[in-house]
Amino acid sequence: MPEVALAATGLEKWFGEGEARTWAVRGIGFEAFLGEMLYIVGPSGSGKTTLLSMISGILKPDAGSVAVEGKDIWSSSPNDIADFRLNKVGFVFQDFHLFPKLTTMENVAIPLIFKKMDWDLSMKSAVEFLDAVGLAGKAALPPNKLSGGEQQRVAIARALVGGPDLLIFDEPTASLDGTTGKRIIDFVKNKFLNDKRCILIVTHDSRIYGYADRIIAMEDGQIVKIMSGGEIED
Amino acid sequence: MKGILRVALKLLVNDRGKFAALIVGITFAMFLIVQLTSIFSGILTKASATIINIGSKVWVMDPSLQNPLNTIPMPSYVLDLVKSIDGVKYAVPLYSGVGLVKLKDGNWQPATVLGLDDATLVGRPALLEGKIDDIFGADAFIIAKDEDYPKLESPQIGTTFEINDHRSVIVGIAKAPVGGLFGIPTLYTTYNRAVQYLPNTRYTIAYILVEPKSEADIPGILEAVKKTGYLGLTRGEFEKKVSNYYIFQTGVGTNILMMTFISFLVGMSISGQTFYTFVLENLEKFGALKAIGARNSELVYMILCQASFSALTGYGLGVGLSALLIAVGKKYVPNYTAEIGFWNLGLALVMVFVVAAFSSLIAVRKVMTVQPFDIFRG
Ligand SMILES: Nc1ncnc2c1ncn2[C@@H]1O[C@H](COP(=O)(O)OP(=O)(O)OP(=O)(O)O)[C@@H](O)[C@H]1O
Ligand SMILES: [Mg+2]
């Protein structure tokens, strides 16, 4: 039995008040396990990003809980939640959000610097992770000198450098062509998925469904189906 | 936190264009503030030239006196009263008036004439040339070598001219630590000769210079002078009184301070605006940092570091530039007056921090309200 990475129960989120109230997520519960690559799929507006934000400590749910290591993250203080994100979660944003005025290496080192790691050690570690994503040679360049695919790999290195238990991607292949998209997911899965880590991917892209261990299908803020391994269709 | 500081500064400095605009704005404002206030201090010091050059510890004067140019003579019994006050070592009169010097070309040049007590010469200047005792010789005057010295055609020892139709001869050339504000030369002579040469009202004592037996006697002496109906001031108090006159009664002060305030506003708007744009442009990145796990307090710290770093850099450059210009000005511009003192530097420092605080405040508010969720949603 794999270990539970996080357990979401009764998650709800709505935006606006009164007449204008729209439900983004209603009554979602599921478990994510260490060692698995879990997808969240669904049509646009179905609440995927909202759900991802709530389980990664970015958006406070209106109801429900997210238990990590048996503790509800949303019952802690804002600083503790920030620390949770810093120490346990690695984010790869859809448009990367790298700092154009810092070098690639410094960009990757950011989480370590906020963990108050010594500067030189942070840089050393950042270069190791750049090496792991095949970009060691670009450490001293600013990110805007890199191609889109390379920038994404920088973002991946930044997400990984702090050794997170939970690695989160939002639409990782949206700005990549089919083959590059597949290649990067394959790469991430083979290289960075292990039994101490859970990788969560939100995507529209059915071309990469094959890499998932399980897929949560959402519609209208609710889970309509959870598929595992063999039963994944496109 | 050192690493965070380093990241913050790199983000700031590597954004060359904006950083340059920011620094230029602050430097310019600081330059103007220091420059204007220094000129102002220079003017105030010059206004107190007589007080500084004579150097008496305690001054007695008519209570309605406002500035050293217009003295109000006191009757001689006041001198006797002051002499008899407890704690007074000695008290002597000082004459101060303006005489008209007739130049060789037939033009007239006004000059301040200071008459020193005949018996003691209290308040006498240090001489560059000549002997002080020659002041007792016939028609003798000593001239101060200040910026206005050339206006009497740079007289040498032995040069003669007429003051108010009386023959006069220069017997000494004196050091003048501070030149006067009014752009006229200063002549020293004895009290009796001054009274004789210059037209006078019934009374002739402009000030009484008092030397106390000890510093501790000063408050008592001032108190006793007050009882006689006259005004006793320490040197510092007298300078302050003169300063206040120019600040509040002449418009010089208000106008310069107004200009200072305007430079401050201009500097504040330029740098506040630039800093705000800088933060605004990096807002998404700050949001991403929040998502990654930076605490609000750490982001505030980054912004404060960036703002203070810009502020201090601009302050340093502005003060440096000002000091340079003042040095050049003093060398090449006659009668140029500007003094950088602790108060100008302090005032500029306070102002630059107000600018920094104001700029960071609006930036911080913006950054605090960024929702990482919005960054996430793209
Ligand atoms: N800040 C917000 N204010 C108002 N409504 C919001 C907000 N964020 C999300 N919503 C609404 O919540 C619903 C779910 O949004 P969400 O971004 O989670 O969808 P999604 O599944 O990620 O869509 P996409 O595939 O287009 O990214 C949508 O109807 C959206 O309009
Ligand atoms: Mg989305």
C-alpha cells in the first residue's frame, strides 16, 4: 500500500457573492499517493487550477480540509502555510515566472535562498539541478536568452531544487509542441518521480495521458471519474 | 536574510534603466536640498559675521534690536550698570555703524565701522599685517580682508582715504573669519574715533561686550541685565536671534525653505513614481515568490532594502555633488556662500528616508495584495 501524500476532503470554493456566486469546486475529496504521477483533467473552467491551488497551500478553501502528514494545512498560520509551500511543494507555473534580471542559476536557487541557505551553497546546488535538466552550460545566462522549452526546464529545476514531496505542474505542455511535451513529461517521470514524491499535473493535453498513473476527471467543480493505469482512454 | 537581500539588490540594480532613473531622481533632489540649505546656512552665518568675528561670550543690547545692521544705541549708564553686575569680569562698549568712504575716482563706498573700546581693544581682530597698537595712531583704521576688501580698492598699510570727510589711514590688515552679508567692507578703529568720525544720535553704544568671570556666571548676568530693561544674550542666542530675523522677517528663509520643499516634492515624485513602476513591473514575480513560499514579511524586507539602497546611493551622490559644487563655487565665485553642516545633511537624510518610506509604502501595499492564485491562473 503506497503512502498517502495528501488527503483532500469536502473541498469547496466559490467566487463572488449572492446572485453572482459561482462554484469553482464543490465537494471534492481524494487522496494522492507518494510515488504516483496524478493528473487532473477536465474542460476549461471545470475547477482544475482552483483545486490544485487549494491542495498546494495557495488558495484557502471555503470548506473542507487538505491533510498532509495527517495535519490540515489550512488550519495553520499564513507563515506556516508559506513554509509548507517552500519546504514541501515545488511549482512549475504555466508561464514559468522566471526573473529576467537574474541568471538562470540564481533563478533556480531562489527557493534555497528563501530557505536561508548560504548563497554559495545555493548556487552550487542550483547548478546541480540545472545539470540534471541538461542546462548546466546555461547557468550564467539570463532566462530570456533561452528557448521556451529550456525555460520550462529551468522552472522545473527551480521546483525541484528544494526537494519537494509534491511537485505541481499547471498545463506543462500548453506552450510546447507535441513531441517536446511528451519528452519533458517522460523525462520528469523517469528522472524525478520516486517513492518519496507525488507529481500532480493539471492538463488538457490528451497526448500525455499515457504517462499518468491515475487521472482525476473533473467537470463543473466536481470529480466525475477517477481512472487508474489501464483504464485510461483518450 | 542576507541571500534575500542580495536577490533584492540584484533585481533592483540589474534593471539598469529603472535603477538609473531612480538614482538620478533621488540624487537630483538631494543635491538641490543640500545645495539650497547650505546656501541658506551660509547666508545666516554671514548675517552673524560681526558676532562671530568679535567673539564676545555675552552681548548686551537694546531689546528691540532685530539685526546687526540696524543697531539701537544705548546710553552710557547701561555700561556702568552692566559693569556692576555680579560675575562680570569686565564689560566694554562696542561701536557699530556705517561710514561713507570716498574712493579715488570720486565714488562712494559704504563700510561697516566697528569701534573697539579704547582701553582694552576687546573684540580686536587677528592681524595679517601691521601692529594692533597702531590703531591708536592719528586717523588710524584697520581693514578686514574679506570678500569685500577689494571694494575699497584693496588698500595697503599707509593707504589714505576719507571717511565721512575725515582723513583716515590704514594701519593694519585683519583676518576676517566670516565676511558680512551686506557686501560692504569692514573697518576697525577705536571707539572714540568712531564716535568722532560718524554721525550719531544722542547715544553711541551699539553693544556692550561682557566677559563673565566663569561660564557659570552667565545665566545670572543675563538675568540681571534683563532687570535693567536691556537684553543680554549669549553668543549662540544672539546668532539665533539674527538667524530667526532672516528666516522669519525677510522672506529669505521662507523662500529658500519653500524651494527646498519643492525640490523635495519633485524628487519624491520622480523616485516614488519610478520605484512604483519598478515594483509594478515585478509584481507577478513577487506573486510567484509568494507562491513559492516567500513570506509577506520577506517581500516587505526586499522592498525596504531596495528602497533604502536607492535612497542611500542617491543621498551619497547628491551630497557629493553638492560638496563638489560648493568647493568649486567657493574657489571661483566671490561672495559665494554655502556651508554644509550637520543640519543640512541631517535634513536631507530625513527627507530621503521619507521619500524611501513613501515609495515603499505604496509598493508594499501593492505587493501585499498580490494573490499567488492569480499568478497561478495566469
Ligand atoms: N478569482 C476568480 N474570480 C471569479 N471566478 C473565478 C476566479 N477564479 C476562478 N473562477 C471561476 O472558477 C471556475 C474554475 O476556474 P479554474 O481556473 O479553476 O478552471 P480550470 O479548470 O483551471 O480552467 P482552465 O482549463 O481554463 O484553466 C471558473 O468558472 C472560473 O471562472
Ligand atoms: Mg486552469
